[in-house]
Amino acid sequence: MSVIIVTNANAQEDSEIQDLTFLARDKKVMIENYPGLFKEEEINKIQKLDSKHSKIFYTRGDKHFEAIVNSHREDLLLVATCEEISTKQLPAAVMSSFENSHPENKNIAKAFIVTTPYSSAFYRIDVMQDKKQMKSFFYNDLGEYMIPPY
């Protein structure tokens, strides 16, 4: 008996925010609303994902994180937290599923473990496309493709 896994490959693309006033406002709001998560010196940059979401890059010690927030809201509601991990830390089922469904994407730029307030942890694999755009693919720990949560 053979098993065929069908993957629907929706991905996200992001672009860096150029408006420095928006960046300064978001840093201040994030520090005020999530003082246990952010400190001013930890926030490195912010990227706009779409009309409602932004990605905040920050570090804690030598670990790199990203927070996804609803930038459409004034309080920048936290949607997800992503901790960067090495590709070796990805479960074998996740790597196998990714390689089988995206054989053209051999160069993984980054891998993350993602947590949200409403789900168990899952994985995000970022692949650089055309040297300009990063695409993200999401999988649960069993290697099943997930619809992007944001």
C-alpha cells in the first residue's frame, strides 16, 4: 500500500517597511503592550506582510525571533511568535513533506517553530525566491501542510 500526500502550496511574501515613523510607532506600541516579550533594544526591524499584518524581528541573547502582529489594530494584537531553529531541528516528517512537495526549492533560508495563542506549535520554512522575495511554507509536526495562520 502506498500513500500519496497532496499539498496545496499557498505561501506568503513579505516586504520591508520603509516608513520610519510607522516603525517607531510600532516599536513603542509593542514595548508598551508586551513588556515581558519586547525590550526596546531587542527589536531590530519590522516588515509589512499584508494590509493587516506586520512581522517584528527581535533577538533575545543569541536567539532570533519574529512576532506577527495585526498592524491593522491600534494595539498591534500578537498573532504568532516564531523562534528560528536550524533545519536539523525540523522533524523528519516536515523535511520529507517539504522536499516532496517543493523539489525546486532546495535552498532553505530559515526554519522556525511557530506558536499562536490558539494552536499547538508548528513549523515554518522560508525559501528565497528570485533573490527578492521570501516565501513561507507551514507544516504541522506530522509533515502535513498548513494554511498560513496569518
